[in-house]
Amino acid sequence: MKDMQIIVRLDVMLALRKMKSRDLAQAIGITEQNLSLLKSGKVKGIRFETLAKICAVLECQPGDLLEAEQRAT
């Protein structure tokens, strides 16, 4: 089995939508700090409810925000 990691592309989608992290955090009801941790990939997981809210605000699909990538060995 290949060792995979999940890459968070939230910063890319925010740039494409010309939206600031602060505005997204406020729209989905989480702190800017928690959104920053999510953007940097420093979280162990994300609730589907939170992911759905992000997708609704950014008008995108989960696959636009998350990408599986093989870890460098």
C-alpha cells in the first residue's frame, strides 16, 4: 500500500474566489485560527458539516479543496 497524504488547497480556492480567510471563517462560523490550521494542513480531520459549509460558500466541490498525494520517501 502506498503512503498517501492529503493536501489542502483551500488557499488556492480562496484566491480564485477573491475571498479573504477572515470572510470565509465568519461565513461558516469558525475562528480564523481554526481556518488557518486547516489551510496549512495541520489538522487531523475535518467535519463533513464544516467541509459542506466551505463548499457552499466557495461554490466548489470537496475535490477542489482536497488532493491525495503520494508521500515522498
